[in-house]
Amino acid sequence: MGEPSTQSFSSLEEELHFWKSQAEGHQQRAEEAQEELQEFQQMSRDYEAELETELKHCEARNKELLSDNSRLRMELENIREKYDCQHSEAFRQISALEEDLAQTAAARDHLQKYIRELEQSNDDLERAKRATIMSLEDFEQRMNQVIERNAFLESELDEKENLLESVQRLKDEARGRLKEEEDDDDDDDDDDDDGDEDGAPPARGFPVDVWSVFTD
């Protein structure tokens, strides 16, 4: 409600009443504004107190968070160092395992090749064994034949030795008889000597073939 720029009053009392009502209105609005101001100031103080409390709480929380942040940073740094160390160790172990794996694979390939060579050698040995067994069987068969032949030859040799002994005995007997005849017949000494030089003619009492046996 604004004040009119021009106001005409019919009497002084009307004007007084008007301005009095205006003053009362302003007074009431001023009081209302004062009350609102006091309420606002009280609300401001309450809100400021709450903000102070919240600020203190936030500052404490902030300090706690900063402490936690610092602690977590240190833990993170330690974890990072451990991770780097473990990563380096794991990389070293992986490299060693890869090298061992390569060596194992090479050794496996070498062993497989060696096994194949052994199997081939074993097959060759088996073939050589079979051939040797066949050769031994053949050799044994021929050996048995040779043994049989040797037994036969030994038998013939024994017979020949017996025959030679008999011939030697007959020679000795014949020489003995010839000696006796030479001693008994002195006149035939020169003839007998000539006969020996010319080829030993047969002695009396013995056939020609027997004499040749004695003089062999």
C-alpha cells in the first residue's frame, strides 16, 4: 500500500486519522519486520552454530581422511614396491622356467631321438641275433658233421696206427730173420751187399711184395 502523491482531506481530523493509520501500519510492518529479523537472526545463529559444528565435524573428518589418505598412499607405495619386486621376481622365474622348458624340450627331443636310435639298434641286434642263432645252428650242424668225420678219421687213424704197428713188428721180425740167414750164409754176403745197393733184391723165403714192404 503506497502513499498517494497527492491527498486531499476534507478536514484536519480526517488527515490526522489518515496519517495515524499510516503510522500504525508502518509501525506494525516495522514490528513484523523486526520479528522477522529477530527470527532470521536466530535462525542464522542456529544455522551458524550448525555450520560450525558441521565444519568442525568436516574438519575432523577431513583430517581423518587426510590421515587415511596419507596412510593409504604409503600403503600404496609399499604395495607398488612389493608389486614391482614380485613382478621382477615373477618375470625372472618365468624366464628361468621358459629356459628350463626349452632345455626340457630339447632333452625330450634328444631322448626321443635316442630312443628311436635304440629301437633301431635293438631291431638290428634282434636281426643280428637271429642271424647269429641261425649261423650258430648251421655251425653246430657243421661242427657235428666235423666231429663225426673226426671220429671216423680217428677210428681210421687208430686202425692205420695199429696196421703200422703190425707192419713195424713184421719188419722187425723180417729183419731178425734176415739177420739170422745172413749169419748162417757167409758165402752170400757180397751178393747180399750188391743186392742192397742195387735195390735190395728179394731175400730167400719171402715174396717180392713182402720184401718191398720191409724195405720201405
